[in-house]
Amino acid sequence: MKLNARVKFPNSEMKHLNKLIKLRKVGIKVDGNNLKAKMVEFVEMEKDAPKKVKAFKTTDPWRIGFCDQYDITLRVQTNKK
């Protein structure tokens, strides 16, 4: 996705991005499932929530596009000794 790509919920995505940045600064880990669950919460807070929540699905292609658009990498611990 490009930075000027059409997004269904730009306000929710910006709120979600700001929250993600705050969590990362504190040192809290964020995985893909958490990323998708929090986005649904932000979409539910919008004005036309019941209609929009049913239409919005946080799928893996959405997560990949969101991460690519804002240059986010999901980190996985590899050394689990």
C-alpha cells in the first residue's frame, strides 16, 4: 500500500497508529492478533459504528497493508532458551 492509498477508516487508523507508537515506547509487545483486535475497537468508537463494524473485517491482508503503509514490523522472539 502507498501512503496516499484509499483507507476505509483513516481516523481510526491514525488513532491506532498513535496508540501503537505509545505502547512500543513503553516496551509493550504488540502482535498481529492484538493489532487486529484493537483496530476493531477503534472502528466501533466511530459515529456509524453498527453499520461499519459489520462491513469491516480485520484480515491478514489488512494487517499486512497497515504494517506496510506505516512501516511497522511485527517482531518475533527467535531465541527462546
